Amino acid sequence: MSYSVGQVAGFAGVTVRTLHHYDDIGLLVPGGRSHAGHRRYDEADLDRLQQILFYRELGFPLEEVAALLDDPAADPRAHLRRRHELLTARIGRLQEMAEAVEHAMEARKMGINLTPDERFEVFGDKDPEQYAEEAEQRWGGTEAYAESQRRVARYTKADWKRLQAEVDAWSERYSALVAAGEPATGDEAMDLAEEHRTHIGAWYYDCPPEMHRCLGEMYVSDERFKAFYDAMHPGLAEHLREAILANASRRTG
């Protein structure tokens, strides 16, 4: 059996022009010709084309494909290992790009006018809108949520840098307090809890003590928030919750 170039193009899902190019460069020279001089491909040609397309799918340049198929000394495993390393690196980069696009989409949705590069520059591996969708579901109809939306829509890159610097400084001080064994009901812990509350009020929405008390409970009951705070220092989420409750009682009492 032999097949025309059009038939082979249809079998393989490539263009006739591609097959002509492979012939021109000697990568896939058909085994026969018709009486009219047209290319005819036999079973061996189809097998070779299958291998070519396999390597091309993995990203091998045509010259490397030719070397693999024609050089008896070539080690396909070594080539595949190298290509695997390159593909793995490419996959990692594509994942980073996908995350950047997701951040940009979320930023646009939330009204944060930062480019993906600026988001990563300001926040590093932290995303201030990580729970944006859930926040909208929980509190989308509240005035606090609407106020937060209005505020963040106006923030510039410099604003977000100042906000994040405050968060980082607070995190360092609270982590040091927990590491030192200071009680959650002590004045220093309650003062830092109050600073946490006023930070929310300054940057997002008015956060009275009772609302802050609810947030403190959520920092422990929601595993994601708990993991976020415990990543600063083991046990910090529980400690902060107790400090928030003590501070709320202090202020309302």
C-alpha cells in the first residue's frame, strides 16, 4: 500500500506544505513516486512520520529529530531526559504566567489597578484578595464590604506598598510576642490586637470591636485563615483570637 501526500496529510493532521518541507530537508523522503512523479508514502514512511510528530509534540527542533532518527549512535533517552527538563521548566513558567493572569483578573474585578508585575512586587507570594470571592459571598450586601470596595479602587501601587509594609511590621512584632511567651490577655498583645483592628479600619472599612471579635473567631474556625496566621508563628491564630477577644472586652467594658 502507498498513499498520496494528501492522504498522509489527512491521516496525520498536518498540512501538505509541512510534508513537502520535511521532504525538502531530507527528514521524511517518501519511498516512492507515482508515474506522474507525485510523492507516494509507504508504511515505513508513516512509521517515521509518527516518530517525527511524537518528537515535535515534545518540542524537539527538526534538526534534533533528524539526529535521533538517523544517527545510530544517538541516545534517545538522553535527548528525552534533556527535553523533559526543558518541558518541566516551561510548565513551571506557564503556571507562573497563569497565576499572574489570575491575579490580574482578580485585581481588575476588585478595582485594584495594578499590573501583575506590580502585584507580585508589592505582595510577593501573598495575595490580599485571596478570599475575595468568598468575602463577596459572605458580606457582599453589607456596607462594610461596599466601603472596602470603594477604598481599594482608589489605591495606587504606593498605597499598597505602605499597606503591606504595615502588615509585615505588625506580623514581625506579633510573632516575636508569641515566641516570647507573652499572654494573649496581656497589655502588649491587646495593644497589637487593637493595632490590627485599626489597620482594618484605616485601609478597608470601619471595624468596631464586635466585628473584630467575629473576625478573630473566623481566624481560628476557617482553616485557611488559621494556616495563614500560624505560618507567621505556630499557634499565632489562636493567640490572636484570644487577644482580639480580650481587647474587645477591654474597649467595650
